[in-house]
Amino acid sequence: MATTAETGFDRSVAVTRSMLGWGVVAGPFYLVFGVILALTRPGFDFGHDALSILLLGDKGWLQATNLVLSGLMTIVAATGLWRTPRWPRPAAVLVAVYGAGLVLSAFVAPDRAGSGTATVPGLLHLAFGAVGFLALGVAAFIAARWFRRPAWSVVAGVVIILAFIAGGALSQGTAGVVLLWVAVIVGWAWLALASVAAYRAVPHPLLSRR
């Protein structure tokens, strides 16, 4: 088998770059898939319902698929971050925890809003979501020192954590749902921007272009 020096192509960094690309794809995939499902689900109210409600009902498997695929993409991106030069390893692990939370939450449906009862699956769904978003927020804090301009990553971490906590506390009203959307969108945006920055930090796989 030809070596990197003989071929002029570094397969390892090519794989790393490919992995980081999934960090850019995961968020738009999740949001577009979820919004399409919401628009086609009778009775879904964007001002009252979080996307997790789409797990309920006969077509819940579609949102479950969305969560699993998005979570797996995130885990792959986290692996790419782990392989990125000087990227903080704890931050990569926490991004993977966020991805795992998405996957696990697909298998436990949330409780219906206003039902007044808490089920074990519903509590597990909340727990997976909470751990995932907190992990992503902390990852933004830890990774901040890696960026040339760390402030934006710190701000993103604050928004992700506070918006999720406040959104969960106010989830019965429109304000809570809006805050949850903010946490979701900012979280995906941070992952995409971090993946792009890491992609640029990884050496080009063609030795002649380094």
C-alpha cells in the first residue's frame, strides 16, 4: 500500500475533514426535516408545541428518524473535532454527548403538554434533552479558547444553556417554546461554525497544497 509521502495524499486528514462536514449538515437537516413534519402534522402549533411533540402519534417514527440521523451526524462531527489539531478534547466529548442525547431521546416519547401526569419515558426524554443541551453549552465554553475570537463561543454557550433552562421552565406558554427554539437554533449554529473553523484548521489532504 502506498504511503502518504508516496501518493502526496493524506487520507487521515481527508477523513477528518469529511467528518467535520457533518457538523454543518446536521443542524439544517434536523430543522428542515422537523419543520416539514410540523407543517404536515394536523394541529401542530409552532407557538405552543416543541418539535419533540412530533414523536407522539402514528407518525412519531418520522421525528424519531430525524433525531437519530441528526444525532449520528453530530457524533461523527464530534469525532472530527476530536481529531482536529489542538481542539479541546473535553469539548469534543461533550458534543458527542449532545449527539447521543438526540439519539436516545428518539426512543422515549415526551409527555403531552398539559396532561398533568409525568411518565417514566417522558422524564427520560426530558433528561436526555437537558443533558444534551447542557453538554453542548459547556462545550462552547471550553472550546472558546481555541477560536481566534472566543467571545462569540462564550455567548453562544450562555444562550444555549439559559434559553434551554428558561424554555423548559416556561414550556407551557409561547415564551417557553420560543426560548427552546432559540436554544436549538443557536446550538446548531454553534456546531456548524465550530465545524467550519475546525475544517479550516485541518491541513489540506493534498501535500502539494499545504
